[in-house]
Amino acid sequence: MTESDAGDSAPGRVESEILAYLRMRPSAVDTARGVREWWLARLQPRPVAGEVESALERLARAGLVRCRTNPDGTVLWFAAPPGAGEA
């Protein structure tokens, strides 16, 4: 593994931190930028915006988070209701 490959583990790390944040604050709602700045503040190095957006999209496909788009186009992310990700 090269140093450039080290980012390969970042998605799992980002997803885990998002889920940990939501376990502690189940009513949290924020934009992808806010998720990066506040929910992932403990991660060093801080993930880039694209990593955060990709992680949120993967979690949404898994049914663990949801998003809604406000009339102004702002996309907000939040925890899916309990049991929503179960088959």
C-alpha cells in the first residue's frame, strides 16, 4: 500500500464517525459542509468535502441516514428512523 492508497480506509472511517455522532445526537440535522465541520471535527486529517458527500450517500443507500432538499436547494442530512435500514 502506498501513501496515496491510505485514503482507501477513509470512507469507512468517515461513515463510522457519522454514525457515532448520530448515536449521540439522534436529532442532528446538517448540510454536508456542516457534517464535515461539526460532526467530523475529531477526525484528523479532516476528510475532504467529496469524501463526506460520498459517505453520506453510501449511508443513505444503506438506509442509515436520509436527506431532504429544502426549497432553496439546501440538502440536509439526518439519521434514518430506527429500523429503517433493516431488510
